[in-house]
Amino acid sequence: MTDWTIATAAEIAETVRSGEVSASTVVEACLARIDAHDSAIGAFTHVAHERARARAAGIDAMIKRGEDPGPLAGVPFAVKNLFDIKGIATLAGSKINRDLAPASRDAVLIERLEANGAILLGALNMGEYAYDFTGENYHDGPSRNPHAPEHMTGGSSGGSGAAAAAGFVPLTLGSDTNGSIRVPSSLCGLFGLKPTYGRLSRSGSFPFVASLDHLGPLARSAVDLALSYNAMTGPDPVDPVCTDRIDPPVTLTASTAIDGLRIAKAGGFFEEGGHQEAFDAVAKICTALGVSQTLPIENAALARASAYLITMAEGASLHLDRLRTRHADYDPDVRDRLLAGAMIPGAWVTKAQKFRSLFRAQMQALFEEVDVLIAPATPCVAPRIGQKTFMLGGKELPVRPNLGIFTQPISFIGLPVVSVPVWLEGSPLPIGVQIIAAPWREDIALRVAAWLEENGHVSAPVATLKEKAV
Amino acid sequence: MTQDEFDPDAIARSMLAYLGLPDEPAYRPGIVAHLVAARGIAAGLLALPLDDEAEPAPVFKP
């Protein structure tokens, strides 16, 4: 019998559409794995058993009637708990939001995935209010890395990384303000897509930093990223940033070609400060792609600094009233960062926004010369849960704000990125590499990721989970 | 006090009062650490000369 918990979304959809297996069978397999193992992983904060079963029955009824539920027919998925799910409060990883009224409708991206046949299985753990790169939630406990449960998933979309790597669902959604899709993708060994800023609607999600917030998918194959991405694109007048442009859907075939693409390694800032495994992973990908050119990315440190300051200030602005009235209910680490953020001078933040325009122009000029840049996703493999500091560039630095040093300059100007999972020889833990493309060219980043996957250079296996002690 | 010397604890206390935010002793070390880190991170950006015509990108379009 097929184990549906290790199948990709594409495999599930094809089999469900053909009538070879029911959506209910797939959903029950995933729910059984969640029920058996999630107490040891901490991926979910809400499992929507009844909703998922009802939805699967509806998909199966469509198949019986000869109707096509869509390209994601019967694909189970789950979302970071900052996405609205009708009927439950949107926690955004917090204690405070437990007092909110239940959401009256699903987030737009959930609606779009379900309109294409997918089935929501629940809400996922995350760092409080997304101000986190570790995946350690103060209230719900940490999400644990399925490949090594004493290690971090990365965050803030920690549950999104854990659920996909554990084989609970083949597809999850996360958010990425400074790296919160790419960091857990890297540490959990997944493919993660942070689309171009403004590509996917953020309607019905709890915000963090409006200037920098993105939503996107994590999965165990590049094809699954493309399938879900195609289903989620499209204008949304409710999100003022969401683009009206409509590009052709991304099609990845079994013989995806990367011929003709100009690919370079990102130099300078992206070659410094990380551990050796981060640079070994980049070298492995560059060798596979035949990359010989290195382009120094000038001002990347300033881009990271600017994103850091904008995040502090906009995050504080969002939470200012709650900091007055509910300060004791925050994760102390988040609270102190937000309180300090309220004190960041406006002149600094405005200068950061001005620099954003300059850095965008600088990178647009660079993308006249190349189509793709290769850079590390994280400075190291997953640290241990509870680890507070690590050594970067000869300095002891806090883990929480620094796991995203290589992702932060890229999302600062909204470039599309696919993080691909690399397994270095002898290492039990994966690490990600960023495939970075020009604005609106998600198709190129996905093509490169798919080529690397097809040719065996990257992979996202389901973790082997320990049987629960009886 | 020179330009490079500042008292983050005094700034934290003053700004908490200015902003009407809670000044709990237990919060202060964390706030101070973040203020110091942010000033260090900002230094390079603040040293960068910008033209007067430079436009911010509050609604950013790639």
C-alpha cells in the first residue's frame, strides 16, 4: 500500500484526480501521522479533523460525479497560525490573540488553494508575532526539527517547516518578512518560495512589517511549490501591495532546462560570517550549475541594517497599544525588541527607506548582467533548541536575530527566492541555498530549483520519526 | 560626554516615559541590549551620504 505521507502534492493530486485513491484516504493517513507524532514535534496548534474530513468527502463526491476538483485535488496542507482560518482565532503565535474573536472567513490564499482542490488540515506553530528566526514559541513550546528533534526548525514559520519535513502534510504556507520562510526551509531541508514582494495577497493574515511582509509556500519538491504558487497568484484589491500583473503559470516539466541562464554566485557579504557548511553548500550548488562568476553585492550589509531598523520601528508601531496594556503577556524576548523598536528615531527609518530605493536600483542594474544569484540561506545548520548565541565571523552573537543575516538583504528589496535543500556528505542536518531571481521572475528561480532536484543535487526527504513510547 | 558615548539606560527610561510605555525594571536590560545593537547596526547606514533628492520607498514596488 502506498504511504501517502511521503508522497508529493503532485503525486497525490494526480492519483486523486484519476480516482485511484480517495482524498479521504490521503487525509486519514496524514491525520493519523499527525495524531501519532505531533506531540513530539510541536508543528500544529490546531488540527482541523472535522473540516478536513468533510472537505475530503466533498472532493471524493466531485470525482464520483466526474468533475475535476483542480490541480491540487486532495492535497493536504496546513498554514502558519497567522493565517485566518474561519471559526478559530488567529493566534500569530501569541497569548494575547487568544482573546480575539474567531475569524469570519479564511485567508485569501487558503481560499485559493481550496478552490484548486487542496484540503486544509490545520494551523501551525510559529514564533510570537513572527519576530523570530528560531521556531521557539514561548507559549506553545518549540517546533522541533523532524530530522533532529533536539534542534531548531528555524522560524518564524517553524511549524510550517516541521509539518512538511515530518510528513504531516506535503505543503504548508508561511510568511517571510526577513527570512521566515527561507530559514525554516534551510534548517528543515525543504524547498521554500518567497515570491516577489506584492506577488501574493496578504489578505486575512496577521501583519508584522507592512513594508516587508510576504507570504509563500514550503514543500518537499520544486514542482509542488510551482503548483501551489500558480493556484495562489492573482490580484486582490484588499491588499494595497498585491500586484495586478498576471504572468503565465509556471510549468515545470520532467526535462526542465536551465540552458542560457546567466548564473553567478553572490560575493562579498554573502561569502563572510557564516559557518563552513553554508559556503560548502553554495559551492556544491555552484559546481552543479557550472557557475564560475562571482559578483560582489555591494551595500548588502546596509540593506540588512535597513531591514533591521524598519522591522524594529514598524513592528513597534503595530504593537504600541498592546505594549501599554498587555506587556506582561508577550514573549519577553519579543516584548523587549518591540519596546526598543518604539525608540528608533524616525530619521533613521526614513533613511533606511531611502536606501531601499537605492539598493533596488543597484540590484536592478545587476540583473541586467545575470538572471540568477546563488547565496547561502542560513549561516549554519540548525542550532540546538535553547541555544542563545553562536559564533559568526569571529564574534559571539545572539542566534535569534542573526539566523537571517543572508536572507534579510534579499527580502528588503522584494526579490523572488527559492531556498533549496542541500545535504552535505556526512552531515545529518540539511542546509539551504538561496536561488535569487529578478523581480517577478519566480519562474526562473523555480526552474533552477527543479533542475537541481531532477539531477539529484538537492532533495527534501521526509524525516524518519521515532515511534512513540508506549 | 562625546558624540560616541551615550547612556542607553537613560535613553530607555526617558523614552519609555515619553511614549507612555511601561517601565518595568525586568524589561530594562533587554531593551538596553536592543538599543545598543540597533545603534551599532545603524552606524553604517547613517554614515552613507544620500542626495537630498533621494526618495523613500514606503510603498515599495520591485
